[in-house]
Amino acid sequence: MTRTLASLLLALLACAAFPAQAADHLPIIAGQMAVYVLVEADGTVKTWGTPGAGEGPYLGDGTEREKKDPAQLAGVHDIAGVAVGDQHILLLTSKGTVLAWGRNEGCEVGTGDDKKRLSPVPVAGLHGVKQIAASVRISAALLEDGTVWMWGTNEYGLLANGRSGYQEPCAKKPVKVEGLTDVKQIVTDSLDVLVLKKDGTVWGWGKNEYGELGNGATEPQLHPVQMKGIANAVDIGVNGNTAVLLADGTLWMCGPNKDGEMAESPKKAMYTTPFKIPGIPKAAAVVIADGVTMVRLADGTLLGWGVGYHGLLGDGHEGRISHNPHPPVGLGPVLVHYIASHTGYAIRADGTVMGWGIYAGENSPSAWVLKPIPVFKVKLAN
């Protein structure tokens, strides 16, 4: 396998690690802070990257060393999902349990203490889990019964217990979010948590500084509040902004609008209720990260917009703001796409993984690849 995407990433205040669950046994790619995780279609896991000097998560191999090429984690199998925070990693097993490791400075590993873990350990007391999410020292699990459990820090009220603050004690084990039921999807960044309910409504809590919870306000919300005007959502994402995909294929967003986030000239500095994104025909999935939003259309085409730091739009430019949804250069239809911090990934029907953004090439450890290139191949089914 060739040297692949890995490089020292910038630590962003609002960095997010999107929960990734296998769809139709497709491989999953996730990453944060120069560390990457590949969940193969057969449920095995490979990691690679540079944990850094006290910054990124560990690779889960029992060491703090870096690895430039993907290496399989011994004894880890039957994995169905992954979520990567800035200092820890969660794995969802096919049996509905959760494994975790990391620096654990905010109790985000969920082991009942704040001791670091260099290799996967079970998260205490979790069973029947269907989805996981993680961000800056915060972790979440969605159970099959539709309840949500949180653990980690509570600086911005992400534990949804009515309190917030840096001095708030962390939750060392998963704690149930009271009054929240019938949830089918959960996402989080470092400031907010959003959930999609089975009835198609969207609810959220957290800092809400720029109206990203979509409830018409900009004040912190320490308990779940409903996003206004949304009743038939099928997919959500959050990273500073919030993106909501509706059943009719339209995309709606809320939050700040300074760098093209709303796919329009900045007519308003922020949208505190959902705004319909123009020019999106029949979207099937959405990913939002690092100032970029990308949707996958029903035909597999990717469209992206926002500010393309480090070439994350894949359009041949670096740092240029684009208000118009457009595809990465030469990519063509894909089965699935991911954004792992400043790196974009997409998997083609033949198993080729295309990558763009920050890239560790053969000759330069931190080059920017401004257009998609093939980086390796994966098997598509077990």
C-alpha cells in the first residue's frame, strides 16, 4: 500500500469528528489531528499518522509512535463504526459495544477515570449501541432504543444536564440525556450536539454562538431544543455550521455565513434558522467540516462549497472562497465520501480511494494536494 494521507493538522477550536457507520459494508475513513482510521469492509481496523507532542489521538497500537502507512490493529475485529475526536478514538462493534482509547484528559474515553489509554478498552456500561460521535474531549453514543448517552467534558453544556463551564466535573462514564427519545442519528463538534429524531425533526444543545442550533436564538442551550421549520430530515452534520438534508433532496443550513458557508454572497452574517442552499439537486448525503460543505448527489457526484483551506474543495485552489456548489476536479461518481479534518476522501465503485487536501507524499511530508488523486484501494464487501 502506498504512503497515504497523513500530515500534521491544525488544531481548530470547532474541530469535529463525524460519526461514521458502515453503509452496505463500505469501508469507513475518519481522522483528526494527523491521525487516521480505516475500517475495512470485513470489520478490521487500520490506523496511521502522527499523534504529535501531546496533541492528536494515539494510533491504538499500544505506543505513542507515528506510522506513515496503514497498519492493522491486532485483536480488533467486527467493527461497524468509528468516531475520531481531537485526542481520542471510538470504535463501534457489530455487537453494539464501544471500544475507546486516547489521552483521556477530559474523561472522554469513558473508562471511569482520566488515565490515558494507548490501546482499545471497553467503554463502561454501554450495550445496544447503534451509532457513536466524538469531538474535543466529548463522546456520545446512540442506543438502539433511541436514547443518547454522553461522557467527557461539560464546558459548553454538551452533557445536556442543565450546567456548563470549564470547571464543571467531567462525566467519567456514559450518562443518559434525560427527556430525549426516538433518536436515529447524532453528530457533534466541540461546541454543539445535534440529533435527528425518527419523526424527521432535529434537536440540539450547546454553545449556539452563531445560531447553529437553528432555534432562532444565539444563546447557549443546556437542554435539547428543536430546530425551527424542519420536519422531514434524513441526514445531519455539524462543524460550526449545521447542515440538514431533507427527504426531498434539498439541503438547509444555519450558523455563521462569513466564508461562503451558505453558498451565497454574505447577505447575512449568520442564519439562526435553517436557510435553503441554492443549486443542490437531489442530495443523498452531506458532510461538513473545516469551512467546507460537501454533498453527494443521487448519481454519486460530489458538490462542495465554502472556503477551501489546504485544497479541501479539490478544485485546484487553496483557500479560495466559493459560493457556488461545484465538483472536485476529475473525481466523477463515488459511493461514499468523508472529510477527515483537512483531508477529503471518496471511494469509487472499483474500490479506489481518492484523496485531496493535506497529503503526505513520497517527497514532502506536508504537501497540499489540490485535486483528487488515487491513494490506495480497498475491498468493498466482506
